[in-house]
Amino acid sequence: MERLQKRIASVGYCSRRKAEELITKGLVEVNGEVVTKLGTTVKPGDVISVEGNILDNSKAYEYYLLNKPKGYVTTTSDEKGRNTVIDLIETDSRIYPVGRLDYDTTGALILTNDGELANLLMNPKSEVDKKYIVKVKGMVTISDIQKLRKGVLIDGLLTKRAKVKLKSIDKKKETSIVEITIHEGKNHQVKKMFESLGYKVVKLRREEYAFLNLKGLMPGEYRELSIKEVKILYSLCKKNR
Ligand code: URA
């Protein structure tokens, strides 16, 4: 949530003071209704018009979907001087990653400067699905797939139900590929789930974050989310509460 006058100023329409003046004069509408109260807050998807001009909402916040490559940390800075995912996005805004992916994990990662959406997405109550493709050392058994589905103990806690599919087994190399969809986000969760059954994860890619997939994005590439996609993310989080 953001104050209306701040939003009007942040998209470059006018100064915050001028925006306050326009609001009190009754020249600002939010979702078709005149708003004259200065404390009014607005959400990213709200349609705001000022003196009859609809503001380009997309400039208020920035939302990116990155295909995270290996060798990047998902923090805004790193005390060891390693590359951070922020270095990959061309923007002057103070964006940050939504949740974590390990240094050696690749795949779908949202970055934004919209704190409300970031908090909603990271809140376990929102139950946002994350689909991973996992390569493990060893030949995963059907009974272990069942265990992963029902929940395994990691750090003394049982993981929530997961969707798990055994995709393939390479008998010569003794490796397996498994697709797993979880909606929790514990630290190193996928690796720990497999480790709890004796399998070492050798490769991990997040294939989907909610409905967002990596289509058209090579590792290191990113795209902006559309307003429609942002609205769907908001509604997904709210629906599950
Ligand atoms: N689970 C992990 O173990 N690592 C990740 O990077 C993401 C999920």
C-alpha cells in the first residue's frame, strides 16, 4: 500500500505537494471514484486518474521474473563479494528478490520493490506453489516418492504435502530426475527433503513460481511482469488466506 500523493509523484506526474493540492481540489479519482482525503492509500493495481489523465501504473513499482543462473546469491549485497541477482537487472530502483534460491540453484525468481506483494508471496499462509526439477544421485524408489508426497522430517518438522513425480532414471549413471511442487519455503527445503531419504541433490532448477514459468528466458535473462500477472499474484495470495 502506498499513499495516493506519493504514487502520483512517483510516476512523475507532478510533485507530491502539487498532488496533494489536486487531491483536495477533487481532481483525483481512484477506480472511478473521486478521492479528496489525503491519507488515502492505493494498491499497485488501482486505476488512478488525475485531472482526467489515467496514470501509467506500471511505473509505480517494478516487477521482474529472472531465470537465475548458477553462481549468484539472492541477497542485495554479499559480504564475500559474490555476484548478486540484483547485478543482473538493469534498474535504478531498489529492488530485491522475493525469497531465496541457493547459490547453485537456477530458475524462476521474482524481484520487485513492492514490499506488500513480496511479503504476501513469502508468507507461508499464501501457499504459493513452486515447482522444481531435481537431479539426484541414486535411483529414487516409488516408496520414497510416496514419502516425499506425504511429508518427510527436516529439522525436526514434517514437510507439508507435495506433488512429486519421478521423471526418469539413468541406470548407468545412477541418477534420477524428479519434479516436485511445494508451497513452503524453508531454507534449502528441496535439498533437505531428498537428503532426509539419503539422496544428494546434484542439480536444482525452479521451473515455475506460481503460474510463472521460464518460457523464453535463458539463465541470466529476465522480463518485466505485466500488470495482469501482478494482479493474479495478489489474488492468488489472498485467495489462500
Ligand atoms: N530448495 C533448496 O534446497 N534450494 C533452493 O535453492 C530452493 C529450494
